[in-house]
Amino acid sequence: MKNNKKASPWKSLQIGLATLLGLVVFAYGFQITQVNLEELRSEKRQESLVRVTRALAQPEIFEYDQTEEIVNQPFYVTCPSSGSETNIPEPDTSAPYLVITPACANPGDIVQVEGFNFAPYTTGPVRFVPGSDPTNIVSLGRDTAETDGNGHFVVSMEIPDRPSDDVQYIRATLKKNVGAPHLTQTAYDTWDKIVETVFLALLATVFGTMLAIPLSFMAARNLMKTVKSPLTSIALSTLGWPIGIVIGFIVVRWVGGLSSGLGSNIWINLASIVITPVVVIFGLRWALPQEETALPGRALQITRLGVILLEVLIGFFGLFQLAALTMSIGKSLETSLGSFGFLGYFLFQVGDIITILTPALGALAAGGTLSNFMGRIGQLASEKLPMATTKILNIVLSAAAGATVLGLIGQLVEWLYQIGNPLYVLWAPVTVGAIAGLLLAVFTKAKESLPIGLVIYSITRTLLNTMRSVEALVMAIVFVIAVGIGPFAGVMALGLHTIVSLAKLYSEQVESIMAGPLEAIEATGANRLQTIIYAVIPQIVPPYISYTMYRWDINVRMSTIIGFVGGGGIGFLLQQNINLLNYRAASAQMIAIAVVVSIMDYISSVMRERVV
């Protein structure tokens, strides 16, 4: 059937205007990006490009031991009037020698330098040596000679402006290879740095994965949307976190002080480590009996709670003692193991990490425990108290929680920007937070369950998106300032970027799991942890492994970039050679990067096929 529909003039005009606009935008892009092919056709640019390309095509990986053949040929600048040039002795033709035509010249003249009997296929500079001393290290000009298979070369050189009545010299210095080729120092340096790069990426991936996994559950909407609590429980939980963190940090640091007071005696540390688990196990068994015939009295319950707290403190004491023992053993092994001293260094650093992290873990554990305890109290209060009493309680607790949260944010702002005015960074945030909490309590039902899970999900996602938008290169700059130039800064930068990147990928995988197993486990009355263990984790293990291996591959490639800002790895060496215009050495590093990335890609592909 024939289509008799006529083209619309307005539509044609729109297409024409859109095309014209596109051309204008594209033309403006040419100006902004300074597209200029005149530079490409420049003779100077082309010479530099050829020189660099040839250098990159000859990576500095192998080299020979070399010997030099140095020949000095007498020469006059300018020609003496007495005919002294005829007094130049005849060269020894049984050894390498030079023939200069003519034997004397004026400054600026071109002479021909011809070499004979040199080693075949050797190269080296031909220079003018001013003065009457043939061993003078000062030389002028640089023409390169290259011998043929017969050890012969011919070059033309311009005579510099160094006239003298005394004889002067033209020197040819040709180097020839001897023996078998061997690896260059650049190759050894490249090997050391590429190994550093691989392990830098490995540590960043491992540490990043360990923290990304728990964050991914908090950033998964399907898991968090079902988390709801009454306002009383939310407010008390919010208040419990900062109080518990402060108390836990202070108490655990006090325990650490007691531990350090015992000194670094290995036998005391070892005895403490052996005794601590025994005391903790027996104490917890008594405080948490598996079976009871009758409900314990209030005094017994309080005593058991006190014993549990004491056992927790003893456990932290044991951690500090373990850290001290590990550091002592590591320090002694580092000096006694020789080539395997890295094992002692590892133990020492692990002990130091335990020492630093234990107060933080204690603070988080105390904050989580107190928050959970206060949340349960809030849940019971919301269920048991009358509606009016619960409403009043919500108003008071929500105002206090809002004031606490915004007050802490205000103190963070003060620390970052040093405003110095308590009205802006303390009282104003506290007032706004209290009013916001008050309004929330007023406009919600007293016993209504609020979607606190979605709030946590939104906050977590916002933080992950914000941190992911910051490149690892910028993070490396910050960590270089914090811990100094070296691979440790690179590990921290890549580790942080790995956390936020993998947490997003992991959370999206959690969101795509099948809902059937999740609903089935929840129907059995399982708690949240049991639901995650039995319904979520079996579905996400294969993709988690795949994403982790892929991230290791990414970290290897990214570690070559963060080295440009001092983050360690082969990128640091590559930047140095580029800055020094040592393109042959830079080419060796580029080849190493390409080889490692290819091997990593192959290994990760094979592992994904077998595991996933």
C-alpha cells in the first residue's frame, strides 16, 4: 500500500535545527579541547614522537656487559699557517683508528670522521675534545656513530668555536657487548614493585571485603524494609549508641592500661592468654546455664549480669595480652629469622593492630549492647504502657534523641570547620534536633511501628554513594599525608574504595535474591540473624566470590595509578621514570603492568568458572 502521508515542514525544521545545534556544540567542543593538527605535523613534535616511540619499543629489560673502544685523533682548529697539520702522526692501522677529512678546519666547518677496525655493530658518540690533553673529560657536540659488519663508520660533524694554536682532538667512544645478556637493574626494580602492587591490591581487597559484607546487608532494601519498631524503642536505641560507645571505650582503655602495666614479659602474657579463656568459659557457663528448673530471683539475675560483664572485661584483657605477646614474639623473630624475618614483622603488626582495634571494638560492642537493651525496654514499654503514657514518653525520648543526634553532628562540623561559636555548632543543632524529635512524636501514633530499616538503608546508601564518588586517587593523597609515602597508603586508599564499591555490588545482589526462601525461613519464626544465615547467604555466595575476584583485578590496575601520588606500587616507579624522560625503563614497567593484568584476568576467569 502506498503511503501518501506528506512530510511535516515543522518536523523537518526541527530535525534541521537539532542537527545544526549538534554541529555548533561539536564545533565548540573542538575549541574547548584545542584540537589542532598543526602540532601533529610539526617537525619538532614528530621528531620527539619518533624518539619516544622507539624508546618505548626497546624496554630496558636485558643488557650486556660492555667494553669501550676509545680513539682520540689529533685535529687543528684553525689550520696553522706553518703547515703543522702535516705533523699529525699516521694512525696504527692494526687497531681501531680514525681518519678526519680534512685534518684541520675553521669553527663552523663540517668535517668527515671515518672509523676503521672497530667492533662490528657497535654504537657510540663522536665528540670534539678541546685543549691539548686527549684524556680531557670535557667534550663538545654529540654525533652518534654506528659501525657496520666490518667495524667501519662515517659521520659528519660541525667544528665548534674553539680555535687554538695547539693540537686538539676528536674522540670516538664505541661500546661493544660482551658475554651473555642479563637482567637490568630496571628489571629487578620493576619485579619488586610489581610484586608490591599485587600484594597491595590483595590486602586492600581482603580488608575491603570483610567490611563490605556487613554493610551490604544494611544497604539492601528488601532486608531493611521489614525492619520496623515503635518510636519509643527507636529513641531509646538511638540514645543507647553514643552512651554505650563512650562507656565502652573508656572502660576498655582502662583495661588496656591494666594490661600494659604488667609489662611485655612473654611468660606473663602467655600465662594470661592460657588462663583467660578458662576463666571466661567457666564464668559464662555459670552465668548462662542451659537449663533451669525455676525462675532465678532478682539478686541472682543481677549477679549473673555482673559476672557476664566481668567476663567480657577479662576477655578484652586477654586480647591486650595476646597483642603484647604477639608483638614481643614478632620483634624477636624479625631479627632472628633472617630472610624469613617478614613473619616476625607480620606478627608484630598484627599485635599492633589488635592493640589499636580492641578499644574501638569494645566501644562498638558496648554501644550495640546498650542500644539493643534500651531498645528492648522501649519495645516492652510501648506494648505494656497505656496510650497516653506512651505518647508522653515518645515526646520526651524523641526530643532527647533528636537533640543528641544533631548535637553530635554539630560537634563534627565544629571539628571540621572550627567555627568556634557554640550557638551555631551546639545549641542551634540541639534545639533543632529536639524540635524535630518532638514533631515526629506529636504527628505519629503512640504505638505505631515506624520503618526504621528504610531510614538506615537510605543513610547507608547515601554514604556509600558519596564515598564511591571520590576517586581512589584522591583517597590516596589523604592517606599519604596520614601514613606517609608508600604502599601502606595505597592499601588504605584502595581498601576504603573497595568497601564502598563492593558494598553497593553486594547489596544489589542481595536485593535480587529469590523471596521464597526468605519468606519460608521467616515463617518458621527465625530471628533476623538466622534469616540472613539460612535464607540469604546461600543465594549470594557465588556472586560475592565473583565480585570479590573481579575487584582484586580492578585493584591491581588502580594501584598503578595511585602510585603517581605516592601510594606505592609500580605506579610510583613508572612516574619517576616518566618524569626523568627514561622511556625505556617506563616501557619495562608498562609491559609488567600489562602482563600482570592479563594473568590476573585469566586467573580470575578460571576461578569464576570453577567456583561460581
